[in-house]
Amino acid sequence: MSLLTAATVDYVSQAVVTFKSARRHNSFQSFHIFVADAVPESMTAIREVLGRDAEWIHLFGPEDLGPAAPRYLQTFEYYNPFEVSNVAKYTGVLHVLKKPDAADACVYIDADTLFLGDIFPLIQTEAKTAVYLSPHLLGPLTGESEHEILVHGWINTGFSVFRRDNPKTFSILEWLIDRISHRGFCAPQLGMFVDQLWASSLPFIFREHVTICRYAGLNVAYWNLRERVLTMRGEEILASGVPLLMFHFSGFLPKNPEKLSKHVNLGVEPGSILDKVCQIYRNELLSVESLRLGIQGLQAIPCSKENLAKRMAACFKIHGEDLVKTIARPGVFSTLDARMAAASVRIRKIFSR
């Protein structure tokens, strides 16, 4: 198996932390970082800063994509860095899987993840279909958590596995890239949230070729801590009673130890098991501080800085698809809702007489 992450120039040092922890606990055949917005000169500089100690990491940038480069680079005209990074995930996976010496599977991981155990036994047992995905939740929750996931997708795309030895994998990746390349805006109010809503549809559209992970110790993060309680068994950290293999530090604030993520108001109790996990990650980040400073300020391909409306208009000029008009068009449910509302008004008038 190969391991891949996609990171902008500014996040390469964070990706190295993820890879070092993965290498410590796992035996991946190869490690790949897709530096999603790097110009050729920056790629050269990053390799020099990494040095010989990181020669085991294979770096590639947009210029290495070959025939896939034009479609990918086109997204910079209307996407912001966050949106581009989500296109980069699947573009990078497809690039790695098409290599002549590619492994039997490519594991994609977000660059803000810490490995704490060996994921190979789990993947070898469960990930036998073309695609293996990780859900935000394994069961029902109450309150805001469920609503957030309803808006942003039931699948979390910070971890996934794509099998090279399944021919359906390539058509699924092409399907994802096609949709996310021009309908992957960060616009929940318009029914879009980068890649996650598209990925959440995979178990239905490609149901025979997709498996959902049910292991509680994988992809633990702020959104599922309520259902995956952390405990200790000797020196081993457990999540819901099973070994914690991987923690996803989405929105982590290294300089604010009292808070887990910038995305939620979730505190970290000093001395708790969660605090221990955070401290491990914080120390790992400190170990690559010189690398972060060495890369800081390198040239990157500029993304669009326009507001959402202008960026969607730019996308429309290229692809000819007016996403706002499509979403705003009255459908059967909105028409039915309007009729029900009108009927409700008439009924209230009758009973108020």
C-alpha cells in the first residue's frame, strides 16, 4: 500500500509530521505528498529543505500531472485554496495509482493527522472493495453535531482507501474529479461542500464497490469524540474500547492547548487522555519547526480571491453550468412545499372565523 496526502506549500511541514508517524507504526510501500499549489521552483526548494533525511518521501506538484494538469490548474481560476485542496485529493490518488510501480492500494490521509497504531490489519480485513470510506459518525447523536454533518456530509474525506487492483476504482475517481472540479465550492447554503457531499453519495451510486469503515479507533476527531470515548489500557490509548490508530486534528491550534479545534468550542482538560494525544501531536509539530520556517514564503500558484458569487460566475463562463440557477429552479418538493404553505394559510383562516 502507498500513502498519499495533498498539502499546499504552507502545510508541507505538517504533512511530514503525518508521514513520520505513519512510518513509525506502519509499513507502507511508498509515501507521496502532492504539493497542490507549488510552482516548479518551489518544488525544488522544498526538496532541498527536506534534505536526505526525507528522501523516502516522494514529492510531486501540478507540473508532474501530465495530461491531467490542464483540468486541475483550471480550478485555480475560480476556487479558493481550501476548494483546490479537495480537488487535489483525488487528482493525487489517480496520479499515484497510475504509476507503473504503483502499490495494490493508495491510502489518502489529510495532512493534519497523527498515526498512533498500525492500520494495515484493519485495511486488509475490511477494505476489499474499490473504495473504503470513513464516516463522521458510527451512530446517532443529538443536538448540533448531527445537523453539522447533515450539512457537510456523512462521510469524512480525511481518510480513504482506493484499490488499484479493482478496475472500478478508476471510473469512480474520474467521476469524483469531474464533479468536484466545477461543483466543489464551499457553499453549504447552495447544497455544496467541496468533496464531502459527493463522497457521501458514493455508497448509493456505487454501492457494490464501496465499503464504510465501522472501526471506532480510526479517524477520531472533534466531531465524533462524544461517541468514541478515550480510555487507557496500560500505556495504550483506546477509543470506545479498541486501539486508537489515528487521530485527525482538523483545525488544531498548537498555541492554544485549552482548545481542540478552531472549528468548535471544545475544550481540552489538562491531564486528560485527550490532552495527552494533543501534546504528542504538538511535540511532533515542534520537531519540524525549522522545516516550516524554511518553506515559509515560497511561491505558490495563486487561487481566486474573489467572493463566492464572482467565483461561481467565473466557473460558469468556463463550464457553462449556472449552479445558482440550477439550485434555485423550483422542483417538485419546493412546489409542493409552496402549495402546502398556501393551503395551511387557508385552513387557518377557516378555523379563525
